[in-house]
Amino acid sequence: MKNLRVLVPVSHPLGGIRTYMLYYFRRLHKEAGYRFTFLSEAGNAFDVFKRDLIDWEGTEFVEIPPKSGSRTTFQIIRQTLKTQPFALIHSQGLKAGTETAAANYFKNIPHLITLHDVILPQNEIPGRFKWLKKNIISLVTRRASFIIPVSHDCETNHLQIFPVWKRGPVQVKTIPNGIDLERIEHSRSLFETGNETRLREQLGIDDKVILGGFFGRFMPQKGIDILLKALELLSDQGYGDCFRLVATKDWNGFLNETISLATENPKITRMICFIDPVPDITPLLLQIDVTIIPSRWEACPILPMESLVLGVPVVGSNCIGLREVLQGTPSLIHQHDNPESLAAVLIKFIESPTTDAAKQYVTEAVKRFDIHSATNQLLEIYQLLCNSQ
């Protein structure tokens, strides 16, 4: 299987999709010898991703012009498929998977589609012409070899919308997300032996103040607006001096709107600090007291896994996808899309932090979220499809 090349179309290498590719494809590249060609929209996100992979031998990149429509994307994918013999295609996300399946319709290269999101609200295709879109997606994606939801919630959600997948020929196989423990431990070691200025010192935050972290994108799905409203409620209830939030800016999201929500309200302004995004989240997680994930919906978020493996408590919503990850952990759960519920849970944490419980759960978190099992399942599919040609 050495040096077989895999085409990886992805709309935007951001957030959980970026982390997924760094975690999974690193092992498939280093240990199984696969070579990858990543295809995505040109821009800052793709440039940063390229730098992450600078030491990956034989890695190639194909750029799609910014803001191209599906037609242009389809043409570029089809042209790329003609440039060299690809053993596999592994699309990331339903949109990229659908465009790629259409381009691959008559070439029939083995094709995997990993689903990184759920379709909400109300399990409907967004926009106009829902019926037509649904039937086009069903028609082309059922010709893929495998569809891989990253959680059971994600699988249930998509099969409700695309029941035709149940009838084949595509196979649907859920492989829950995991995390690369070696990468995290390496990052932890570098941080603990380094002499960089620590976050509290940099921001002027006293050790007695509870420091929370929000490291999601600034988009409605991730619930940053819910968290900002919860901060205002904390201030109104007398907890404004004992809690601070650090949030990484989202250059690819609704940056100005979100910061305006914070800076225009003095109650929130004094409680939140925006910092530049970082390529590795581990050092930030090691410096906060609690990771806050107020999402409205998720597929299978990797951030809470990373936090729990590092022994950092999590406050998260009970939304689809996230609930599956947090089930059975010592995390504190609030009602999704409910700032009052989030504020109440944050007050509970301020008054009685779950730090000890999170540290005691590390051993279990390591066993549960280790990426090796998931990668082995993915590798089995790669080998099955390559051997079938």
C-alpha cells in the first residue's frame, strides 16, 4: 500500500475538519504510507493548513479560486482526477462529497465521504429548491463507496434526510471522532518546558479568578452569542469580578459582529479577552480552568475530547452531537440555546469547580477518545477499497 495517492476535497480546512485531517491523515501518511492531494478554496485557511503539513513527504495541494460556485469546483475536481491515478478519494463534508461524487460519477474511483456536520434546524436542506437539492444529493452520493458519519447522532440525522442511502450501493459506517494523543502529549511537553509568557500574566488576570475558554468559530451554530448573554447575566448576579473568558478570534467567521456585541456592552467588555487564533490549542487548554462549548448543534466535536484528555473541565450544552461526547463524563451540562441555563451552570462551576473530577477522568478519557481505534477502522476501509481494484 506504500505511496498510494488519495485525493482529499474539502470546502474549507477550518475548525474540527482541519483537526480531523491533521489527526487522521498524519497516521495514514506516517504509518501506512499513503500520500495525499488536498483540494480546497484558496485563501488564508488553506495557506495555514499547508504550513501545518510542510514536513509531509509527497503532499500536494490544488487550489480552487475563492468564492467559486459548484460548477467551477466540479470542473477543477474532474480535471484533477485526470492528472494522475488516484487510488482513493476521501471527501470532507457533504458539500465537497456531493461535488466530488458528481465529478467522479463515470470514473468510479473508490470514494469515501466523511460527514462533519448535522443538517439542522428541522432536518431540512437549507435554501430554495429543497426537494430538488435533496434528490440530486441522494442520486450522486449513493454512488460513493462509503459514507462515514463521525457520530451516531450525525448518522441518524443524515439517514432521516437521505433514506435512500439505506438501500445502497453506498455503505454507511459510523466512525466516531478521536484525538491524536501523541500529538497532544508532544504539545504539552513543549509548553511545560518552554518559557513563554503565561496567559494570565499576559492578560493581567489574577489566579483567584476563574478563567474560561471559548475556542469555537464565531457563527450561530457555536453559540458565541449565547455565551455573551450568559456573561451579562453573570455580571447582573454579582459574579462579574470572579470570572473571565478568553476567546480566540475567528478570522474566517463573524468577527466584527461578535466583537461589537462584546465591546458595546460594558458588562461583557470587562469579562472577555479576545486573542489571536493559534495552530495548536493544547497550550491554551492547559492554562484555563474550564472549556465552554455552548453550541446549538454539533456532529462530534473534538475540542471537548482534547480538554478532557488534558484534565480540563468542560461546560457544554446538551445539543445533538455534543451530548454524545459528554455523556458519561464529569462535564457540566446546560440546556442548548438557553443563556439563562448556561449562566446558572457557570455559577455552579464558579462556586464549586469540577477540577478534581476532570483530573480523575483523564485515564478514562484517554481510553475512550484515543484515535487509534478510529484510524484503524478507516485504514481497513482504505485497504478494502484499494484491494478491490
